[in-house]
Amino acid sequence: MYMIRDVKLKKNFVVMAILALAITFYMPTSEAQEDPYIENVIYSKGSEESSTIVLSGRDNATFYRYLILDDYSQAPTNWFESDFNDSSWSFGAAPFGDRSVSGVEPNLIWNTQGNSPYEDDVILVRHKFQLSGIVTSAQIDVAFANYCTPYLNGNIIYEERGDNNHAQEYWNDDGTEEISASSFEMGQNVLAVYARDTGQGTWGNNNRQWVDLQITASVFQPNNDSIIFGDTVTVAVKGGNKGNVSAEEVIIESFTNESTISSTTLSTIDPNFEDLIFFTWTPDYIGENSLNLHISCNCSDGNSTNNNLTLNITTKIYRLKTEIENNLQYVNQTRNLVKIISITNNGGLTDNVTLIPSNGEINSQLTFSPNNFILNPGESKNVTVSAQLPLSIEDGFHNISFQVKTQHDYTVSEYLVNNGISNEVAWKWIESDGYEELYDNSNWTTLGFNDTNWLNASTPFGDSSVNGVNYRTLWDEDNYAYFRYILNISNVEIYKNGVMNINVASNNFGDHYINGIFVFGDMDQGNGHGAEYWNDEVQIFTNYLLEGENVIASVIGNPQNTQWFDQEIIVTFPQANLWNYEDATYNVPIFVDTTAPSTKVNENGFYKNSTNIPLTWKEISDDGDLEGYYLYYQIKDGSSLGDWMLYGYYDTILATNFSAENGKIYRFRTIGIDVYGNKEIKGTYDTEVKIDMDLPRSELWLSEGDIQYTNLDGVTINWKENETSDIQGYLIEYKKIDETSWENYGLFTGIGEYWFEPESDGTYQIRSRSIDYSGNKELKEIPDITITFDRKKPLVSLNQINILRDTGDLTLSIKEKSENLSSLDIEFARLDENNEDILEWKSFDEEWLNEEFIIRSLVDGYTYYFRINPEDYAGNNYPREEFEFIFDYEDNSTKEILLPTIPLKPVMTGKIKNVEITVDENSNGIYDKILQEYNGNDLSGMKANQYWIDYDEGKLIFGNGDVGYLPPTNSSISIIYSGYDLVTTIDNNPPMPVQNVEYNINDENNLTIEWNEPEDAVSYIIESRDNFSRPWVMLENIDYTKNKMVYEISNLSGGFHYYRIISVDRMGYQNADMEGELLEIFIEYENINSATSASSSSTVINNYIIVTSLLVLTAIASAAYAFRNKKEEVAINVDNSSILVPVELLNEEQINTAEENKPTFSVVQGSQFSRTTVFVCVGGCQSEFENVNDGDDGNEIMCPHCGLIGDSPL
């Protein structure tokens, strides 16, 4: 026994007198006594809803016995009685009429003939029908023209309705009438109708005849069978009063052990009266259910033995169980599918089982044997499921699908929410003030909404009746009203696959929700509507419902007129949900294998670099019925193709090694065979292998040519095969020359080109290595390309040279360089010393040797400027003509920047300004700050955007930001100018001798010597000796000079004193050719002063000096004449001796001859290639001169300045 939830009664009870039975009671006549009783309780499984028990001829062509007469007076006696014999009458189907009307055709022609009195204007019809139940209510509907009188079982229903112009309608209002339930009989009933035509015509004076009818009734069909669990039965109880006095306040109750089912109260039951009392009951359990009935009264019941009855009803369920083996069903090449399944009736009802295939190509071929068979409770039956699969069904996995269906496919309907017509249904509600909404969202429709301030009330809500229904709660404001109903569902699975019918009676507008979800509504749409039962009827699925509490919510807007709201929800769901059952659809997996297995030798590449070929194979059909493999091979040697040869048979082993020869192609295939003997047919091979053990070769080159250095960002590399035809890929690799491992630049599948752009400078090696289809990899130890990327300007500096020098060879050397150079050009320009003019730059013909550059034939009196133009092997150069120097300014305490090369003064460049400075202050790469050069010497006059250049030191001077520009920290400064690297001045002439020498000796023998400052002298050497036979001794080196020089010697001793003053220039050159050659001073021993001067009185001493001087001059002149005749020039070494020498030293080797290998003249470099050769008088005055006679016609040339004659250097 299984208990289910209470099912609400669709109808509480119906009380109706159906059958009045004559019951004979034995009643004592001696006294009056009440005897209320109940007996003979019966039930029906049928619905109390009305059904048509006699169908119209229009809908069903119902057959009648009929008789057409000219006048009713010809009608047989009692023709309308049940027992009248109408066998002689004609037999035909309704409708009866003379022509088609409103699309309805008459089945039998009834046509009035002639003139008045008319012929055939009367028709009598009779129809017999059976009833197996008790009619509780009935109605007849007749469509006729012009008059009609119906009878049931001899009882007239109404008489002679209609008129002369009465036209037929389905249905005529005056043709509809209730039929008394007592007029019906159990078993056969007879319907009889008399109809006549007036002959006066309808519809435009044309005669019309018509008669058709139907009877609808509610029939109670009693039975004693079991019912299906969940069915609601109608119970009929016969009861009454067997007493001889009326019974007052009689109550008839029905109840179970759990609840009261019905209670009927009758105020009075007359003596000897009985009737049937109806009510409904839904049994609560699967199995036996007992309903107790009891009658009582507020009277003296003389017999209580007939006051109680018990109705026992058995409820059963329907349930089918299908058992299918889950193993895979195979279909072979016969394409015939056979599957045995077992179906058992596990319910309590006899069932008619139907198997229905699902949609699909295979399912459409399914047959079931047996099908549509009866299965009693507890009975099982095997069903053979078979199909002949179409050829279009491919091999592989498939499903067959079918449903096992019971005949009992019923539903149950019940109220989820009752209407307020006959029930008090409690809702919560709230109104708005005026026609303004209370809520701007739908939160009020959810379960969690707090509605404690809402009012409790019952439906209907309104202000006047609708369809005869009065309101229970007054609502008479033109506003919005909100309604909530809480519905508790203990088991929502009962409503699975069900539907809900929501019926709403409301005025104007409304929206309706379930659990916060909008279902339907017309709020603020259209023109509104009036309230009717029902003006909105909507059907939805039950998936809106939840287990537990559910919220049914509605909002109704009434801007004007009357207000109304009522609602009901009826749920309909499969009855089998009550015991958790539904007809199942079954899927049976099948595997179709109608062909031989498919096998294949696995691909392992066409090329192999080994004579050992590993072979594997597999089944590709995946049928699962493979038995084994036959392995075959075929050899292709050039254009020769051999026969297929069996290599072996394998069942469990799926691999082997095959020995081959280099240079040949081998083809392989497998032939599979399955357990059914299906052998694979294969006309070609599965795979082929070529044995190739030769290494591939490739080459790589540059589009830019065979270059070793480049200053480009990148180069275009090209690669291709080198007499190799089976390359599948090229591996491009690179590395720096000092690295050991190669980097992968890319793997390419064919010949091509690519841009190679390294991130950093350096020497890179690039190579291509190819891989052929056999997996052979090219070996390449020597790279294809070695190239140096150098994208930086070469930085070169020279060692400093003296600012002053002689005309000897000048050697320039490299102090440092950033890289190896391809060339280092040197240019020079010269100006007369202390002269500033536009420089004309010229090049040298000499070459660098061991990083030294020797410059010869420098001319005295010129200032030489030298600049270099370094160029590296990549073609980067850094000329000084437009020299650009980028300085990263990191510390604003830096006020001076030493420039890499010395800038030229603007006058030497021929420009107004030489130095251009721009600043990138924001580190964005844009040098947009332009500075101005300050030309004054007082730096305090600089402006905030000015700088100063120290052209002598090669320095850039900044200020503090107010006085002079101050770069921001981390800014970048661009300095562009024309500059030079070295400067020197050639000075080869000694200074002028000391002139205008005067002296004075005072009484204390103190000597004062004075002389005028000679040209070019920067210092002086004071020398002395006390006789001619001794060398000069330096007394003092005076390292300054001024216009009037003074030298003092104190306390001279007696005797001769000799002095001379040597002038010294900036080069250190000395000139001892003092005016008067020397000073001779004699100090008497007797303190007598004497000196050789113009005023001296010592004739002996003067004569001695004169003679001595003459001898010295004669010796010098003789020596000069002797060397001149030898065509040689005497050079006096000023560093080691003085021009003024004592006579006694003339025999000493004080006069040095010129070096034997030193030339007299030299050539200005490059002039020998021009039209006029420029010579330099090296051995004489150091001057430059041009000579038309270049010495080609003779061996000697002469300096036009000093007259020196010597050999031509050409």
C-alpha cells in the first residue's frame, strides 16, 4: 500500500435526484417513526463532463427511420412511443433537407411539393440508441425549418416550436431544451421527431425544409472494477427515509481513516423517499482503499442498522519493465539485425504493449514480433527486434532506438490555485495611491520579498459583480493592485512533463509571474479590457514550479472604471508520475561489419638513411574482428619494378625489420583477413621507402656580394641546394666568430632569401645546413660567409706633438683607435705664424707605416694644422670637416666638456660660426633646443641659452643656467663643428743677437751690463772666462726678457775679464753673435780700472784685440771660401758653439761641417705633380721658391732669396 498526497476534489459533490424507486417498507402503523437509511453505494470511473450520446447528421450522418407525409393527420397512431414498430419506415441519414445550407449538405432529400395544401411537407423520424449508465443531466439541440416537436421514450420535450419563416441554424435557440433525466432508460432509448414545412417559403420565398439534431448528456457509468491509482471516481449512494414521518436535519458523510471526503446535509427527507447522492473520491493508496459512509439525523431513528456502508476500491498501477542485454550487437554482411528483448508487466493492470521505433534510417526498418500484444500482470514476453539494414548504412557503430509504450497513457488534472467563485482563497495584496506603481522592479514577485505590510484577503477582488460572481474583497480605487499567493509543493517531481492552465479574470491591464519569472501580461499595452471568466487563458509548462514554497504573483492596473481580479491554476500531468513511472525509450548499440577489414603498413617517411627499414602495420577499419595480416613487398630499381613477394604472415605481431640496399625503392602492403574470412582486396601499395644514405649539400651567399665588412643594418642571405635534389629543409645558423656554439636563425623548407640583421656589431659567421628527406644532415665546418657588422664611426686619436718644432721630420702616431681601419687620411693646412685666415686643406702622399706617419719638408715660419679622416673596413668614416660629437650629460655639475677634436675658429672655416649645438632635453631623440655661441671673453656676459668655446684648449664651456646655458641632467648634446687634431708651428731660426750692449764699472769694481731685448729672445745666458785659452763658463741663465735688460756683477778681481751674452728663443735656439762679439774688461791690480772701449787709453791692449779679431775673421772667411768652392754649405752648430769664439780656439774643431747625406733643397709635397714645382731652401734660408728650370736639364738650382746653390732633389 502506497500513500500519495491529497488530490483536491475537482467537484466537492453533486446532489441530484436521478432515479425514484418504489420501495415497499414495512412500517408499523401503530406509531410515527423516522428511518433515514443508505444502501447500494456504487462508483463510476467516467467523467461527469457532458458528452454527445446522439450525434448530429452533420457531424456523424446518424441514421434514422423516417416517414414523409402530406399531412400530419396521416401519421400512425403512437408513432412516437418506444414500442412502436417502425420497421416499415424508410432508412436514411440526417440531415433531412432540400438543398445545401451554409456548407452543410443534406444526406436525405426532403422537399415540399405543389401548392397549398402541400405535398410531402411533414416528416417523422425515429432513432434508437443505447445507454449503459445513469443520465444525470441532458440537453437536445435541433436545427429545423419551419416547425419541430421532439419526443424521448414517448415523452414530449417541447411542442410545435418555430414559425412560417423559421430558418434552420446550428443550433436554433428555440430548438434547444433540457431533457429530464427521468426520461432516459437503462438500455434502449427512442428519439422521435415530428417536423413540418409551411410551404410559405423562407429565404426569398423559396421553400426550405430541414431537420437535424443531437443529444448531449452527463452519464454515470457504474462499475465494480479496480481503478488506476490517481483516478478520481464518482460515488453514488442511494439513500432516503423509510419511516412514515419526515426526517429532519439529515447528514450523509463519507470518510476514510485519514480524512473526511464529503458531507451532505438535507434539512428534511420526506417519508418513503429515496434518491441518489453523488460525490467524488480519489483513493490515497495503491491497493485496497476503504470509504466509510454514514447517515444520521436530528430525529429518532428507529433503525440504525441501515445507517452505515463501506465502499472498497482497489487501485492499481501500470508499469512495464524491458530487459535488454547491453552487449554490442553485430551485423555481418547479410545486413540482417536480430535482437531479442524481454518485456514484463510489473503493474497491476492488464496492458496492451506497443513498441514504436524512433526516427532514423535504421529505425525505420525495425519490426517487432510480436507487437501490440496483451500482457497480463506479472507476465513476460520475448520480442524479436529485427531489421534489414539498407545499403546506405555504413559500417561502424550505430544505435537502434524504440519506445516500449503502455496502453494506459493517462493524465491527472487538479487545482494548484482555486478560483474565488465558490472557494475562499487567501491572497496577500497591497494597493498603490493613485495610478502610480509601487515598485519599479519585480522583486516583489520573488519568495524572499518581505510582504508583512501587505493585507490578507480572498479572491475575487472588485467593486461590482462579473458574470454573476460577487467580489469577496472590495477594491474600488483607480490604481495598481499587487497580489501574492504562496503555494507549497512537497514533491515537484509529480508535475514533471506537465502543463499549467492559468486563467485570469481581470479588468484593464495586468502582468503575471511565477517565482519571479514573468509569464504573460499586457500591462500598459493597448486599450485594456473588461473582466470575464476568463479573459486571459494561458498554458505553460510546469518547469516554473519549485520544490517547497512557490510565489504566484500578479499586478493589475486599473486607471478607470471598475476593478476586478480572480485567478485559478489547473495543473495537468502524467498520471504515472504518481508512482514515478514513464514509458522509456531504449537505445541498443549495434556494430555493422559488412566488409573485409582494412589494414595498412604505417607510413614512416619515403626516405631512409639506413638499410634497416623498421615496418609496423595496423588495422585501420577498427572492426575488432581482425584475424591476421599478410605482409608483401615489391622492389623498384630504377625503372624496373618487380613482382609482389610474400614476406610473412602475422597475427599478434605488428612489427618487423626489413633489410634493404642503398639506392633502391621498396614498396610494402598488408592484406588483412577477419574472423569471418573476409579478405582485404588491395590494388596498390601502402607505403614505399627509398634508401638514401648520401649527405645533402647546400650553399649560402649574400645578395650584396662578396663583402667582409658592412655598415648596413643587415644583409640579404640566399641559399639553395648544391647538386642535391632531395633537400626537405635548410637550417640557417650563425654565430659570432669568437663563440663556439651556433645559433638557429630559421628552418626553411625551400630555397630562398632572408634578411639577416644582428642586434649587435661584430664579426658573424653564417652557414646553411641542409636536411634531406632521409634525415641526412649536411656537415659544414667552414661557414659560407664571414662578415663583420660595424655600424659605429671609428674613434681615432693621435699622440700630441710639440706646439713648436723645427723643420725636421715630423712623426705622427696613433694614440688609440676603436677598431681596425681601412684608411686613415691626413690633411694639412698652414698659415703664417700668428696669422688667421681661411684654411686650405691639402693631402699628403705618404703612407702610414707601423701606425706612424712621417711628414717631411716643413717650412719655417708656418703654423701647420693637421686633421685625420679615419675610415673602417665597413665604410664608416669620421671626418673632421663636419664633425659631430654626441655628449650624454649626466651630471649638471659638469660645466666644461673637452671636445675630442679641437674646433677651428670661424674665420678659418670661412663661416660666420663654426660650432652648432642642439640639445635633446627630454631624452626623446629630438634635438630641438638650439644654443647660441657667446663671442666675448668676459663669461659673465653670457645669456641663459649661450655657451663659450675655448678654441685654444678645445673646450666647450657652459654656465649655471642664468649666466650661460646649463643642460638638464640626463640630456643629450649634439655638437657639430669643423675641427682639427694637431697643430704645430715651425721655428728653425735662432733669435737675433744681443745688440746695444753697454756696461759700467763703479769704484767698487761692480759691473753693470745693459742691452736691448733682441727679437725672438725669451731668455739669456750670461757666460764668462778669464782668458782666451779657457772655455766659456755660464754665470747665469736669465729666463725672462724685457725691453731693457740689466745684469750686475759685483766686486770684480784684478785682471782681464771676458763676458758675452747669448740670446735664447722659444725653441731653445741660441745666438752668441753679440754686438762687439764680447766684452773685455781689465781690472788693474793697483785698483786702476781699464776697459776696451771707444774711450780706452790702453793702446797695447786695443791693438791686441784688433789684431786678434782680424785673425779670427780672416780664418772664418777663408774657411767659408774653401767650402764654397767645394759646393758645400757650412752649417754652424749653434747648440754647441758660439759664433764669437776666441782666436786661440780657431784650431779647435768648433766649426762643424754639414752632414754628408742632408740635401740642400727639398720639394713641397705634391708640387712635383703640378705644372710648377715648389722647392724649399733647406740648407739655407728655409724659404720656398718656384723654379722654371726644375733641374731636369742640369744638376744644380739656386735659391733666389739667399743665393745658395745645390743639387736638385728631383
